[in-house]
Amino acid sequence: MTAPTRRTQAERREATIAKLVTATIEAIEEVGYHRTSLNEICARSGISKGGMFRHFDTRLDVVVAAVHSSQLI
């Protein structure tokens, strides 16, 4: 039996950012921009606020990343 391969730090970072962006897109679609709070994003993604702030400086930054990711504009 072989040991499972470990993900690199870059892979873990990308996965975390993808979860946050996906959660942001879903929240905006379901509850609207104004009701998409940090709590909403973190609850949907399963990532703590501290984890979110490790990758994004503000709520607006994660929203902008979501827009760029999904080409909502």
C-alpha cells in the first residue's frame, strides 16, 4: 500500500481561494451583494475569517476575485 501524495502549499492555497471564491459567487447569487457578509462567505466555504484574511485583505477583495473568476461583469 502506498502513502497518499501530499498536496503542496500552492495546491492547498489554490483550493482555499477556490472555496472562498465559489462561496462568494453562490452567496451573491442567492442572497444578493448587500447580504453577502464575511460570515456568509466563511460559513458557506467552511473557512474561518482568519483563513479568509490570510488570502484576501478585505471583503471587497474576495468579491472582486469572484467577479474576475466568473466574469460576472
